[in-house]
Amino acid sequence: MVLTLIVLLPLAGFFANGLLGDRLGKPFVTVVGCGLPIIAFVLAIKSFLVLLAGGGTPIVETVFTWARIGGQSFDIAFWFDRLSAVMVLIVTGVGSLIHIYSTGYMKQDKSYARFFAYLNLFLFFMLLLVLGRSLLVLFVGWEGVGLASYLLIGFWFEEADNARAGKKAFITNRIGDAGFLLGMFLLFWATGTLDMDRINAAFMSPKAPVVSASLVGILLFIGATGKSAQIPLHVWLPDAMAGPTPVSALIHAATMVTAGVYLVARMSGIYMHAEGASQVVAVIGVATALFAATIAVVQTDIKKVLAYSTISQLGLMFVALGVGAYSVAIFHVTTHAFFKACLFLGAGSVIHALSGEQDVRKMGGLARKIPVTFVTFVVATAAIAGIPPLAGFFSKDEILWFAFASERGGSLLLWAVASFAALLTSFYMFRLVWLTFLGKSRMTPEVEHHVHESPKSMTGVLAVLAALSAVGGFLSLPHFLEPMLPLPAVPEHLHPLETPLLIGSIVIAFAGLAGAAWFFGNGAVRAERMRQRFAGLHRVLAGKYFVDELYERLLGMPLCWISEHVFLRTGDRMLFDGTLHGLAGLARRTAGAFSRVQSGNLHLYALLVVAGIVAGLAWSFRFV
Amino acid sequence: MLLLVAMALFALGLIGVIVRRNLLVMLMCMELMLNGVNLSLVTFAQQTGTTAGAVLVFLIFVVAAAEIAIAIPIVLVLVRQRRTLDADAYTDLHG
């Protein structure tokens, strides 16, 4: 029953806050909104201990049978193994922290209860996603987190831009979901079940199902590209920053966007037999990593930088998945959840301090004024940049190592591109630190006057996450997950290269730091000079390679044209409206003709009655 | 023979209703039609030796009395308004 309880607690919070929150006041919302996720987290730890005591045997809980069709039954069942355990602990743990942070961040908001209701709803669906045993339950959670994400991106829906960003996220995800659904159908057709453990077992058995593993793999990966914002469906994530910052931290950095990574890792049985699909995953991943990292270098909105950084890091995770190092990808999911949540919340704290300013060009010199935010932000930055011995170093180094050495698709080119993305990561993150916290202040006097450190509820969470970002690398998750997700083999002759590559990773991290210091220290004069020199390149990067504009031309405008001309003018106005108006007009004209008979002349009426009787009699006597 | 008389009465009444313009005459013509029907009913009752026709005649008497009791006051009211018995004068009522 424990697993069911973990899932249902946030749902209870959603109903309590959503229905009663406004009436019972903020203290009630705070207690329910934060309390239930924390209880869920405690229960998750308890289940985790049970799992450990059982030596890693999965815990299964069948809640009820959803449908029974023919010989097939579709159960709502929860499945708690090592992989789900890691995900559930991240979701509830980091989720609880971000809930606590939100009590401070959203304090002044008039829709406080609605915010916590949505956050709890998100947690419910996310837990459904990671705990579901069957693809069907996972899919319900998958759609549900999309819904929660939509609601929270458009949380401040009074502004049309925010509402538009929510719609964009939702619609982009639908495209990926189409692929996901097709993959599910194929799997059900081929294996006759949707339970993921059974599907994996079917693919691992000698008598493999009669379906191309690569085809299924690619279809599922299309779903993953939507949710995890990979090329070509990455466009929604930067816009999703329109939501409140805790939402960006929870949904668009730590948990929901990693659902795609979780899906591929969960279906590793298929991908192990799908070399083609794995290659696609790796290539898309590395392309996204590089692509997003280059954009992040020139963005000026503090949250947009972090958003592109998230896309880039997700790309690296997919590289790991593509070369068969599934557990390493999950390791990076975990460390990324720590440091990216910390970064986003730190950014939230900065925005809070500056009364809503997000443009780094109008910041600078904040280190002294908000020291706790500064320190935690730097720790998390160092972690994401891969500076040892912080968390990001371990996971990223392992990804780079397997990108190079894995027998399942590792290559020098993959390593080189991924390493370059890592270098850019380090560079743009330290650039952000320099522009935000160091150097001279570029704030307007009245903003500067109001700068204040955030309340304890926010800084405390930042400190916890910074600590986790610092030590999270020692978790050695790949080892923990190895019984489930074995690491790919490495050819014998490459083993000696492990240490040089490790040193290479460290050098890359520090090179990024040095580069940022060189360009952005000293008032960023050198960066400005570079910008003027490569104005064309800067324009392309600042315009995000104009992907949005391309989609608008390629998809948006033709669709608008078809809707306007074919459906609206021809279909709706001419065909439907024309037919209906025609019929109505006919009825009106006929009625007009008949109404002329009603003249008021009694003699005419009598004559007509007689004529009618005569006609009726004549008709009834026609056979006589 | 009696049936022919009944038919003649009915036809006279009908023609009267259609062609005469005086409201009172039209009402009288309607009575004529009803009496034509009554005569035919009585005749049938006699021919077949049943009582159903005769019973119907009494029903028609009652209906005719009720009808005329309502129709005459209506005509009276109309005439008080317009001072004429011509049915064509009341076409604007669109009855």
C-alpha cells in the first residue's frame, strides 16, 4: 500500500488546496502543500530501505484492474525497482525542497493556493509516471505532467505571452506523444503486453518479438524528444521560462524534462537490440548538446541561459543513453536535478532581490549584497561546469568516457563534440556568474536600493541543494543500478586512456572558467569586442538559429493559410453556412407564400375547406 | 327521397355560407347544413333500424345550440364596433 500512498498523497494535496485553499488561508495551504510531499518523501525512503533489504527485488503493487479486454487485463500497477527508486527519491526529495522554497518565493502572489494545488498535481502525475509498471500508466503520467506543466507555465495567464508559451509547450509535446503512442501500439501488437518489465524480458529472450526494435525505439524516442526538449522539438523549453521560477526549477529542469531519459533507460531492453535507434539517440543528443550550448553563450535573460543549459545537459544524457550507458544517464539526471534546481532557485532568488529583473545586462556586483545566493550559485555552477570533486564532474566525466570508449557506438567524434559542449557549458555558466554577481553594478538606483537577501525558507533550500550538488557525485549510482542496467563493455585497448580523458575533463572545466574570466572579468570589454567582431554570428546565436521563425514559415503559415482559405472560407462559410442559410431561406419563402392565404376573408376559408373536403372525398373514392 | 332532401339542404347551406356576405345569414346557412345532416342521420336510422343515428341527432342539437349561443353574441359585439353585418368588413381580424 505504501507505493499507492506515495502517489496519492500529492493528489490529496491538489484537491485540498484546489478546493479549500482559498477559503482556509495561506497557513493551511503551506502545511498541506509542503507537508504531503514531505510525507511522500519519507515513505519513499521507507520503500527504498525495504527494497535494499530485499536485495533489489522489485516491489509490485496492483491497485486495480482498469480494463479487461479479451484475455488481456490492463492493470494500474506500481513497480518499484532500483531505477524507479532513484527517480521517486529525486522527484519527492527535490520536489519537497522546491515546495518549501515556493512558500517564500510566492508569498506575495494572490493565487498562492492555486500555485500549490498545481505543484501537487504535478508531483502526483510525475510519481505516476516513474512508478507505473505498464506503459499505459506511464503514459497517463506523461500526459498529466504535460498538463501540469501547461498550467504552471501559464500560471500568470493575465499576460498573453505566458499563456502562449503554455500552449506552445503543450502542442509541441503532442507531436512527440504521437510517436510515443505509435510505439506503444507496435509494442502491444508484437508482445501482447504493455508491462515494461515483460516487454524488456520479451526482447531479451532468445525468441525475440517479430518487430523491428529500432522502429519501436525511434518511435519512443520521438516521444522522448518532445518531453525532454531535444532537436527538433526543443523550442518549447526556453519559452516555458514564462512560468514562476520554482516551476522552472522543478518541472523544466529537475524532473519532468528528464522523463524522456527515464523512458529510454526504462525500455533499455529494446534499445540494447536497436543499434540504429541507439545511434539516432546519441547523434540527436550530441547535436542538441552542442546546439543549445552555443545559444546559451549569448543569451541575456538569466533564466533563458539556464533553460538552454538544461537542453544541453539533457542532450548529454541522451548521448549516454545512445552509447548504452543507461545508468550513467540516470546518474547525470540525479546530479543535474541537484545543481540545476539550485541554479534555478538561485536565479529565482536574484530575480526576487531585484524585484523581477531578469536581464543580466542590468545586474552585476550582487555578490556582496546577497551572499548566500551567491555562494550557493557558485557551488552549483562549479558543479555543472564539471569542476572536481563536485557532482557534475563525476557524471559528466562518465558520460564523456563512455561517449568515447563504449563498444556500443562510442567514437572519437562523439567524444569531441560532447567535450566541446562541456567546455561551452563551463564557459557560459561562469559568464553568468560574472555578469550577475561580479564586476560593477549596472542596476538602476531604485532597483539597487531594494536589493535584499531572500527569506530563510529560500536560502535554506539553496544551501541544502548546494550541499547536494557538492557531494552528489559520490553516490556512485551506476554501481547501484548495475544489476538492472549494466554498463556497456569497453574494448581492452582503450582502458589505458581513461586517466588522460579524466584529466582532459578537468582541463575542459577549468578552461571554461578561465575563458569566462578572461572575457567577462574587467568589465567585459573583451567580450564586447568579440561581439562586434563577429556581429553576424552573434545575431544568429542570439536569434536561437531562427528555429522558431523557420517553424513559423514552414508549419505555422501554411496551416494558417489552409485554415483561413480551405476550412474557414470554403468549408465553413460556403459549404456549411451556405447550405443552412439556403434551407432557412427556402422555408421562409414557402411560409411567405402560404401566409398570403390567411387574408381574413371568411368566404375564401369556407371555399378552401369545401375544396379540401371534395379533394379528400375524390381521393378516397378513386378506386370505386 | 329523404336523403335527396337532406343533400339539397346541406348544399343550400354550404352555398349560402360561401356566397352570402351577411354574418347572420351565414350563421343561418350553417344551421341549414346541420339540419341537412340531421335529416340524413334520421333517415339512415330508419333504414337500418338502429338507434345510433337518432342518438347522434340529439348530440348535434346540443352542439348546434351551444354554437349559436356563442356565435350570436360574438356577432353582436362585432356589429356594435363597426355598425355593419358585412363579413368582408372584418377581414383585418385575419380570423
